Amino acid sequence: MEETSREAVATAVQRVAGMLQRSDQLDKVEQYRRREARKKASVEARLKAAIQSQLDGVRTGLTQLHSALLDVKDIQGSLADVSKDWRQSINTIENLKDVKDAVVQHSQLASAVENLKNIFSVPEIVADTQQLIEQGELLQAHRKLMELECSRDDLMYEQYRMDSKNTSDMSLISIYFEDVQGLSDELAKQLWMILQRSMLTVRRDPTMLVSSVRIIEREEKIDRRMVDRKKQTGFIPPGRPKRWKDKMFQVLEGTVGTRIEGTQSVTKEADKMWLVRLLEITRKYVLDDLIVVKNLMVQKHWNSIQALFGDMMGHPELFSEYDINQLEPLLPQDVVDDLLSKYVKTFTSNITGWLRKALETDKKDWQKETEPEADQDGYYQTTLPAIVFQMFEQNLQVAAQIDIDFKEQVLKLCLKQMNTFLIRYREEAVTYKEEHMRDRQMPQCYVQYMIAIINNCQTFKESINSLKRKYLQSSEPTDSDAAIERTLNEVAKEGCQFLLDEVFLDLEHHLNELLTRKWLTGSHAVDTICVTVEDYFNDFNKIKKPFNQEMTGEALRRVVVEYIKAVMQKRITFKNADERREGAERMIKEADQFKFLFRKLAAGEDTDRLCGAIAAIAEVFKLTDPTLLFLEVTTLVSKYPDIREEHIQALLAVRGDASREMRQMIIGTLSENKVSYSGVTQPIFKDITVPTMTMTTMTSMATAKLLK
């Protein structure tokens, strides 16, 4: 502890020695002492807060540990009770064999009860099924047959589970359901008969053939399910698997063989041309049958089946329509590539000329004495975007007929030319503004056409995105996207800046009246500024979003900056407290005027912060007690950390009652506790410079002080 105290004393001595290296610093001993006292109090407060926070954390941790210990003891007791109950129940489990047997018997009886209705109605269902088969209602007959088989199979499975060696009960169930197998065989005969006459059936009653195939598919699913259950339990119902699908293909194969064999009507002895006749008849019958198969039986699968008949015959009715993509090209690929290359060169040359002519036509419109046209929403615009993208659309439609890749190549070329065109468009807009500055009376509709130029940028963006969605397969950005976006934003931003320059040229005289003697005695400069800005923004409402919002925010910023510049130029120095109070109240009133105006114009979220800068400066002037001036300036710096020392010097000079020592103390303290403004989204004082004359005066004052 003593060693720590000695180190602290040594550090303090070293720090004091560093502060008092020059004799003139002795005058500041009291200032240094107060500053160190404030720092010590701040450090002690933070240390106490940190220790208190640690103690609170330890107290909370101990409470939670105690609660966890109690929970562990409760769980330990519960586990002991569970273990005791489990040991006592071992003997009880061994006595449950009778219950298990009862459960098995209950399961068997439940299955019997579930199928009881079908069991008692088996003769009736058998008769109905037989009648449905005779009437040709095969789907309904198969549904009832499945119900009978399901009842029989469930009863036999439960009997097998209870006693697989009891063959007498299994035989009893089989005898009771013996008619079911007969119905299955009868239904199968009907199916085979329909399949044997499938070529005739598909022409007269295709529904019958579809029903037969559907029944066979159902039986195949049941076969697979029963085979899977046999693997798990060892039980399979009698008659399974039926394998009707294999039988179906056997019947179809036999039908085809019978069809071919039936064409031989004469023998070799009766007719020497018997083979020719046989082959011709066979060809005719096979062709007729294959046409029926293609058009009526296997329409969806014919593309996969026709490969089998490629070497047999090339009859047009047996083939699908030709695919154009499989045909040989009319022109060799090298000729096509050469033609496309020439087309691209010609297109590039033509589109450059078209864009140049379109821009020249648009420039002539800028000189008109009538306002530009407005779209359906009332925003000013010119015909330039429509002309440009009509040219692009026409050429892309032609390219789309050639090839997808070529279409995308033409689109990328259009975008590349578009970027070059926009750079030229930007240059012409700057020239248009410079010509207007030489004679502000010409052209008469300068403001309206500059608004149209800004709106055209948004129209260009929307049209480019529309073309990309329509003609590009992928959504990945192209090489020209970033450059086009950047150029359009620059054109729009510069156009907004040009319009604001026009506004502030009209406001220049009134801005020069701010913070002068004339202003203090009752000038209407701010009233005129607000009226002028509002009048201009009635026209600026014709600017599309988001540019109109950005422009309104920039207008507010420039008004506030010009107002603060008027303060920093020290056009007036208040002589007494009454003048300071009157000037401060006037500044607060005018800040409220700006706030009301730009809220009305929807300048955005920064309105209060920007206008608040004027009010904050007014509070510095309004203060009546000079001893509290440091606190008020500190508040101003905390709100607007980008403010610099020369700004504070100018404010104190305008106030007029701050002594040299007070200015030095305020500036010195703020310099030592300087706050970074890198996180400020939109600094205000960063772009406000104090006039050189003021800086020279400050240098002279500092030199005089050193000479003394």
C-alpha cells in the first residue's frame, strides 16, 4: 500500500512538473487545479460505479448458486423416490403375463368386431360382386373384392399372430371365404378378355381398357405391400402375389402373335406368291395397329416407344412432328458469324448517330419559350428518353429473332453506348447552365427545362431496368450498370445544384443583410428569403422522387449554412445585453420560420437538427451571465462536434463581452477535450470558413501577447 502511495505521489509530481515548465504557466495554476479536481471526481465516480456493479453481480451470483443448490437437493430426493418405486414394481411386472395375453386376445377380438359386418355379409357381397362382373362394372366389382380380401386377410393375420401353428382355425377362415378366390379368378378372366381385344376395345370403349389397367395397377400395389409384410412377419395371404401385371404382358404378347399368325390365309401349294401376299397383309395390319396405338393408346409415351420402329418403317403417321432445332442450319456458321459481326458494326455506327441527333433535337427544345410537357403525374419531361429507348426496343426486337445470346450482346452494346451518351448529356447540361448564367433572362424556361433534365435521369433508370428485365436472362449486373447509375446520379445532382444556385442568386442581397445593424433594427430579409424559397419550390414540386427530397434537404442545409456564415463574418458586434437578447430572440424566431417552411416542404428528418444550430448559437448570445458562457459553449460543441476553434472565436467576438482570459480558457479547455465528429452524418460547420481577416486579427493578437 505504501509503495502504491509513493508511486502515485511520484506520478503526480512528474505531471505537475510537465504542466509548469514555463513561468507564464504559473498564472494558470488555479485553472489546472480545478481541471484536475474535476478529472479526479470523475474517475472516483466511475470507480465507485464499477465496484458497486461488481458487488451487485457477486450478490446476484451467490443468490443463484443458493437457489441451484436447493433445486439439486429436490432433484436428488425425487430420484431416490423414483428408484425406490422402480424396485418395488419389478415383481409386479412379472405378474402381468395374464394381462399381456388378454391384450393379444383383445386385439384379435377387436379385428373380428371391426370386420364383423363384412363377415356376416360375405354371401351378400359375393353375390353383388358376381353381378357387377357380369354387368361389366369392373371398378365397382374390384372395390368390393378388395373389401372381402381385406377382411379375410386381417382375420387370418390376427390368427397367425396369436397361434401360427393352429391350422384348423386358418382352414375354417379359408373355407368361409372360399368364394373370394373364385371372384378374383372370374375378374381376371374378364380383364384378360378385354386385353385380348384391346385394339377393338380402345376404338369402341376406351374407358373399359383404362379401367382394366387401373385394376391391374391396384393389384400390383397390394402385391408389393403383402410381400413387404411377409418379410417383417412371415405371413402372406393365400393367392398372393397375383402378378397380374406379368400376366397382362403375356396376354398382350399372345394377342400380337395371334394377330400375325391369323394373316396367313393361303399355303405355299395353293399360291406361289403366298409370301408376298403374307408380307403385304402383315405390313398393312401392323401399320394399322401401330397407328391406333400411337393415336389412342400411348399418346404420352410415344416419343420413347417410336425409337423401336426406326429400322422397320418410316411412315409419317408414326413419327412426331419434326423439331426445328434438330434440322441442319441453312447457312454455315462462319457465314452467320460474319453477318452478325457486320450487323454489330453497322448498328454501333447507326446508334451513335441516332443518339447524337436525339440530343441535338432535345437541346433545341431547351431554348423554347414554352414550358416542357408533363407526364400523367404532372412531372416535367422531354421526349428524349422515349426516343432513345424506342430505338433500343426496335433493335432488340430484331436481335431477339436471331438468337438469345445475340440479343443479350446487342443489349449490352446499347447500355455501353448509353453510358457514352449520358456523359455527353451531362456536358450539355453544364453548358446550358453556363449560358444561362451569362444572361439570366435567357432562356425564359430555364428552370422548367432543368427540372425536365433531372426527371429524365429517373426515366432513364426505369427504362434501363425495364429493358434488362425483358431481354436479359440473368439478373446479374452488367459491366455498364455501375457507370450508368453513377453518371445519371451525377447529372441529377448537378441539375439540382444548378437550380439551387439560381435560387441563392436571387437571395444573395437578402442573405447579406443578415446579422447586420439593419437586420437588428427590423429587416425583413428572412421573410423575403422564405417567400422566395417557397415560390421556387412550387416549381420544384415537378421534380420526381427521390431527387425532390434530396433537393429540399440540400436547400435547407444551404440556407442554414449561409445564415451561420453571416454570424461568422462578424457583420455586427453586440454592444450590450439588450442587443444580445434582442438579436438572440430574432435568431430563434427566424430559425422557427425556417423550420416551419421546410417542414411544409418535407425536407426530411434533419430539419430540426439543422435549424437547431441557429437556435443553439442564439442561446450563446442570449446568455446574461458571462460566468456560464463556458457551459453554454460546451453544450453547443456537444450538439455540433464539427465546430472549430475559429468558429468559437467568431461567436465570442460577435457577443462582444467575452474577455481575453475567458476566450483563452474556453478555447483551451475545448481543445483539450476535443470530440471527434467522424460519426456525424451531415456536419454543418465543416464547410463554414471564418474570413481571412478574422484569422489575421487573431494572429496579430497572439503575436502581441507573446511580445508582452
